[in-house]
Amino acid sequence: MTRLLPLFILVLFFQSAFAQNGDIRPVPLKNVKTTQGFWHDRVELARAVTVPHALHQCEESGRLDNFAIAGGLKKGTFKGARFDDSDVFKVVEGASYVLANRYDPQLDRYLDSLITLFMAAQEPDGYLYTIRTINKDTTGSFDWIAGPYRYSFENGSHELYNAGHLYEAAVAHYEATGKKTLLNVAIRNADHLVKTIGPKPGQMVVVPGHEETELALIRLYRVTGKKEYLDLAGFFIDMRGRSDKRALFLDEHKLGPAYFQDQVPFVRQREAVGHAVRAQYLYTGVADLLALRPNPGNQAAIHAIWNDATYKKQYITGGMGAREDGEAFDKAYVLPNDNAYAETCAAIANMLWNHKMYLLSGEAKYMDVFERVLYNGFLGGMGVKGNTFFYVNPMSSNGVNDFNKGSGAVRHEWFGTACCPTNVSRFLPSMPAYMYATRGNTLVINLFGDTKANIALPSTQVHITQQTQYPWQGIVRIQVDPEKSAAFPLHIRIPGWATGQAIPGDLYAYENKLAKPVDLMINGRKAEAVVEQGYLKLDRLWKKGDIIELSLDMPVRKVIASGQLKSNQGKVAIERGPVLYCAEGHDNGGKALSIKISGTQEFTPEYRKEMLGGINVLKSTEQNITLIPYYAWANRGANEMTVWFDKQ
């Protein structure tokens, strides 16, 4: 009994912690509307360009026809790859966010027509996987495409991965429209999984080869309240690295490789390993499940993995996955520049993971990472016009398109493996949903942008209006309009860059860490800005028309890398606010890789409204250097680019 006491105390500790932190909730997308400025322009770009472009590409590539053929509505053969169903579901998810942002009856009807295809393609027991339904391979023969039987080749079939994106699309569509047509398709499929896979006698014991289903089942649970979905998500997580499961062709096997995060049980994992997108989707699911079902072992594992990934394996853009081989994490501090992989999907996965870690803990550091990825690694994956994309996001380029996924120097309208453009299509219109949160009676502002938000607190309904030219300027005006005067805490995240910290940890740091205090005014009167644990905490009686004005100092910063990051020794990078800058040959006489930065080099920001969608450039008269935001490179043809500069 005495030997069990420490574990018992540990469980009580975590239960207490979760009771305190587990009520953090994001403000729903439908309650947040962009009004103008940086993010409004991009949400509108998603509506007008990115999502329609992705839907068109799904039509042209045969991805939609696959559902019609599987449903007997059209004759033909399967076209594409076994995971292509997921691309369609991702774009439907993005289109649903577009509807939530701004209703469009034509788009609404179009989605209804697609849902009709999904319903037709779904088999009577809820199974939905167009390649198998079309091929109707019931012979039990070896099949490299999908395996001889359902879920017999989870290491490669992507059956469960596709299902996960179906669930996410269904929840998004239901929340945007109130319709249950797609939600019912997802429920039938999830019910089929619950009956088919699990620990009971006669059930299959497999785990998803490409994680996604875990987090999607939890999302489906939050809408339906069906506990068995939560149970299955937990089962998938707990069965990783176990020798008592069946996977490849239903043969017993001991462990899968680290590529699948299947090398040891999750509770024993301590490093970010393997395929970076698969891994971070798993970590996202674990963090989300922990908020609902505390587990000290998984809690310790997820924090250790986050520390490893963030402090040792993250690019300055927030990009993850250094290796093209396996699209994987490399060893600690191995982050090459010219052949960096940093897949766009991995950047999105990093944001999803960090947001769930924030909701789990309430710690600002996770939103600091989120913001770094948002303005750099994520936005860098799409062109400024919204219809071209990168699969791979290097830190430097010689101007030659030397990556087979199309990222050396040229952006592409689409890829045969189109996970990245479709992932951008679903994340971009959802971005306002990450800006606000509530924690009991506390209202939290995590990101800045021109928005109007309607937020329900226990004490009152609150309307928030943000006005700002962020990220180009550090002035933010926030109007607080409670429906009735009420006392409640209002917490505003002060980004790490504004307090002299480049990113959590010491992988990257500012040469000069000094930072001016936050300038705060409330109703026109100067007030003391007390920042605690990354948040400006204001607790007062709020009345309609109360105005908060923040001013964050935005000096141009030189960034240096940890001494353990050998690829960037003797180099500096340049940032201003949350935006990382690069040199592109187009602005510097055709050369970028040879530019050196002196110790006295100073840069001045200049806003160029007509340039690359409207940007701040950084100009230096010394050597006549012009820098642009990293996210905006490769929009004017192939040319040299670099983020890290040799010191002069």
C-alpha cells in the first residue's frame, strides 16, 4: 500500500490541475468575425480564391468522381492515390468555415451536392473508402494499395486517416449550417469503427498508420457526446508500440517503426520522432484527450515530447521535420537550411498541437509558438494570391526548383499528393477561431487582428472589437462592450517577442534581449501594465464603451541560434514583431545568398501597399539591402533566397 501512495498522490495532483485548467474553451468561429486588415484580407482570400481553387482541382483530378463511381452514380475506375478521399474532406471542411464566416447560398448548395456523393459512396455498414469500394477486391489477395481486407494494411492504406478527415469536415459543416447530413455520414462510419476495432473478442486490434483519426474522434465526441468515440480515440493512442495488436496484413507483429510513432507505447515516448505530420497529429490528439481524461503518464510523455520538438528540432519559422527522407524529424539540433524539408502540413500540425497544449494548460508559451508558425511557417506555404503553394519550405534557396515536391524556388497550383494545399484550404478560413478563449469567467485574447467577437461569460455577454495594423504595427485598440456592467478578468497575451524572447527555450534568441515595457491606456488614461506568465491581466468592472489601448515596441531584431545548432553558427536572422524576414534576389541585384550582415547594420520598416499583397519591407542603407517577410518569397519568379545571413 505504501508503495502505491506516490502514484495516488500524483493522480490527485493532476486531477486537481485539470480541474483548474480543463475549462479553457476557444470562442467558436461563428462568434468571431474579421472586419478589415491583415487577417480579414486572408480570410476573404480563402473564400474567394483558395477554397474554390482547391474544389476545382479536386474536380479536375478525379477526386470527386471517385465518390460518384463508388456510389454507382457514374461508371469508371479509381483515379489517384489511396489517400485522396481525405483531400476532398479537407476542402469541404474549409468550405464549411467559409460558410461560417460569410454565408454563401451557392456554396451551401454545392456542399449539399458533394454530401450526396459521400452518402452514395458509403457502404451499408458505414464503411467509406472509395478505392476499395470501386475495386471490390474480396479475393483476399495481396494488395499494395489497400491490403487484402478492410484495415489490414493500416501502415499504408490510409483508411482511418481518411475517416478522420471525414469527421472533421462533418463537425465543421454541422457547426456552420446546422445540417446533420454530413454529420450522419460521419456517425455511421464512426459507429462502424467502434463495432469493428477495439479490445473486445472478435474485434480487430489495429492503430492508424497515419494519425488523424484520434483527434477527429475526440472532435466528433464533443458534438455527439458519444462516449465510445472517446474510448476508441484512447484505444488508438494506448495501442501504439504494443505487441498485442494486429496490423500489416493482419499478421501479428511486435512493434512498428518510429516512422509511425509505434516503436514503444506512447506513455514511454520522450522524443518527437518519425514522420512529422503523423507525429504531431498524434500529439494533438493526446493533448486533447488529456483535457477530458487526465492521465499522468501521457501527461509526462506529451510534455517531454513538446520540449524535445520545440527546444531542439524546430526551425525558426516554426517549421517541423527537417528530413526529406520519411518527411521526418531528424536528430536534435540537425536543422539544415538549403535542404530543409519543413512540410507545410507539418507547420499546420504544429499549430494544432500547440493550440491543444494551450487549452490543456493555459500557458502562453504555446500560443507564442502558434503565432510564430502562423506568420511564418504556415503563411510561407501559400502564395500571396491564394492559389499557389509550397509543399516544402527551405530556409535558403539557390533559385533552382530542386525539390521533387515542388519547393526549391517555384510555387505550384497543385500537387499529385495534395495534402498541403488542401490543408491550407481548411486552416486559413478557420484562423479567427484561435484568437479568443474563455476560462470560467475570464476572457482571453490570444491573437491580434481586426475582429468583432461575441463572447459568452457566466457574468454577462461581452462584445469585443479589435482594431490594429498588426503585424506591421504594435498598436492594438480593444473596445469592451458587456451587455451589462460586470466585473471579470480580461487577459491579453503579450507575445514573447515583445518581452525580448524570440521563442520559448534557447534554440533561438535575440542578440539584444532588452525590451521596452508595454504601454497601456484604459479609457484614455495611462495604466500600469503588469504582465504575468505571458499575459497582461486586467480585472475590473467593465462597462460598455471601455477602451484598452496597447502599444508594443517593434524594433528590428537580430536573431542568433543556439551553439548546438551548428548549421547557423556565425549567422543571424532578422525579425520584426512576429514576422521573420528574408532576402530575395529580386530586391538585391539578383543575389541573396552572399549578403552579409554587419554588427552595425540597421533596418528601417517601410510599408508597401501594392507589393506582395501589402507588406512591410526592411531597408538598410548600409550595403543597400532590402528584406521582405519570409512568407512572401517566391511570388515573383525563381530567385535566390535566404533567412540566415553570415555575419560580416
